[in-house]
Amino acid sequence: MSERLARLRRLTSGRGEAQLGKRDNAPLSRPSSEPWNAWGAEVVHNRIGEYVLRSVAYPLDHRHGHRPLNEIIGRSRTLSVLSSQASEVVEGHERLLFLDTETTGLGVGTGNLAFMVGIGFFTSEEFIVEQYFLRSPAEEAAMLHDLRHRMSGFTHLVTFNGRSFDWPILLNRFVMHRMRGEHETIAHIDCLYPARSLWKHVLPNCRLGMVEQSRLGFFRLDDVPGSMAPTLYLKYLHDGRAQFLKGVFLHNEADVVSLAALSAHFSMLLTDGGDFDSLKMNSEELYRLGLWYDKVNKPELARRCMEELITCAWYGEYALLPNLAAWCKKSRLHDQAARLWKRHMEVSSARSMDYSVCIELSMYHEHHDKNYGEALEYAEEALRRLRRRAALRRTDKESERLQIERRINRLRKKALNQAKRISLLG
């Protein structure tokens, strides 16, 4: 047994009568001063035991930062491409269940307890946040019993890093209490992965708080950091003073609403791409958006992004030229790729040591343009640049040099044969 779990047992054992995970109907004795009603929460009883449930309703037109929650309506089907089970289509926004947990630790083993589970879902009129809280670990079975039934009817779970953390923890707790069911195979949309695809190279980090501020325009005031939640919960277990937990409830509530707003943002991007100018994306972010569209099989939207960027790169943002050329090549737009590589050579230093662009142009003229003479010129330029680089850095990539020399020899033969055919036809 882990030290943390043993500590939880000691804190909740009382006179040795209450045990972790005990299933009975006897309510736990807690101070009568707990302000659950003042927070919109109540003590819920079921056939296994009891726990605290808090519910908050938001109107569908609520704006979380600058992102309205109802933006997802009519667009939720597009989120299917982000699902762990791509064949499981999101039939509507009301089939999405947004989930975030507050736990006693960072591991996913059996010693880690989810003392608060926040879920969110859409109805025809509102967005509802429900928070399941354990006044004692002994209430876990009762809470999980109701949570499992609440999850029925939803086809997709939406989390932020939940695939690696939140959901494995809950699955472990369900198994420990012998609660098996359809919830174990629910499709999963983890918003961390598209966030990394879009913003890993743009933002300082891809934590939910950073994404909220920079992309949703939502700023938390007097927020209790998630890292403080375990300490505050253990303090509550020790002295029974629930007022320390109000900030934890509000933090978890904001996490759940952020998941809905972020899903609305992704659904907007996946539906029509939105207006790039209104999204205020810089070139790097727009490039990452284009790559993400390719990744989720949205080629038309990817092409829109890249065409926008090509215009910018041609007239000033030259650093993007090689990457855009590589994308064009991958998309079989070979002529466009060649123009971008040539533009890159025009604007780069005359003494540039980047020989990879020369190799690309040599391959283009050899295999697509069939102009072996020009292909030979670019191959020879690539060899000169490689030698200059080796001389300055006192290194010699012999394998690459030999490869270029073989290319030059092959192109000389092809160019000679091509010249002979032209002369014979002439």
C-alpha cells in the first residue's frame, strides 16, 4: 500500500470504524457548519452511501473569454476526427461529456484518488457543470455509482490530458469497486493533442491555463492552482474546514467550461477554418494550422492556409519558403515547390551553405522537368556548397558528398544523351 493511501486511511478511519471504500448506508459524521448549500451543493444519498454534488448552469450564449459556448452547435460532428475511435461519429453536441478531475497525486496507480470529478454537458437550453466531491474517501463507491449512470447516453468523453491521466485514474477506481460497464469503451477526445499540434511551436507551453489566456481570452482571477488541490483536500480531511475547498470547486468548474469552449474553437476551425485575419494568427501558427489540417484529413483547409502563407513568404517572410516548398512537394504540387525553392535561393546569401535546396531543385529538374542540364547545374552547386561548409566547419560528410558526386555523374550522362537526341532531331 502506498504511503499516500495509508495516510488517507488514517485520516478517515475515526475510531477504526470507517474504512476506505466501505459500502454502507450510514452517513459520515461531518461538522454541521459545512457550507455546501451556500455553494449550490447538496449531500446526495444513494443505496451505497452519500457524497456531495454541486451543479452550475450556464446559458448557451455564455462567452468563456471571447468564445461563445453555442459556437459548437451544428459543428460538433467535425470533432469526430479528433476521437480515439475515428469510426465513432459525434452525432451532436449533446452527446459530448466534458470531464476533469482533482486528485490526491500525480500518478495513475491505485493509490491516487480522484476526490473531485467535474463533468459538463449540453442540454437543449443550457450547459450544465456537475461536480462530484468526496467528503471522505469512504464515499467513493457511492460517488462512482452515480457517476457511472450519469455517463450513460454520452458517446464521447472530452478531456485535456485525460487520456493519459484523468481517465486511467477513474477506470482504476471503477475496477477497484467492481463497477464494469459501457463507460470503459467510451470514445475519447483529448484536447491536449490538437493543442500541441497547433501551439507547441507558438506558445511557451500547452498547459490549459496558457491556452485559455492566449486562444480563448479567458483569464482566471484569484484562482487556486491545480497543484494546490491535493494539499487543500488533505487539510480538509484533517480539520474538516470546508471553506478551504471553495477555490478548488471554482478551479475545477473553470476547467470544465474551458473544455467546452476549446472544443467549440476546434469545431469552428474544422468546419470552415474561420477568418484567418480575425483569428489573428502569426505565420508560424498559420503554418502549424495547415499541417494540422493535413493530419486530420482536411486537405482543402490545409491548402487555404498554405496559399495564404505563400503570398506572405514570397514578399517578405522568407524563412517560411523552405517549409512551404516541402509541403508543396508532399502535396504533389511540384511546380509550385520548385518556384518556392528558387525564390529561396534568390533571397538567400550568395555564400549560403544550404545545399539541400539545390538538391531539391536538381531532383525536380531531373524527374519532373526532364531538363538534365539544369539538374546538373544545381547538383554541382550543391557540391560546392557542401565543400564550402566542410572547409569552414572542418568536417566532411563523406556519405553526402559521395551521394552528390554519384548524382552529378548520372546527370552528366543523361545531359549528354539528351543533347545528342536534340542534335539528331535538329
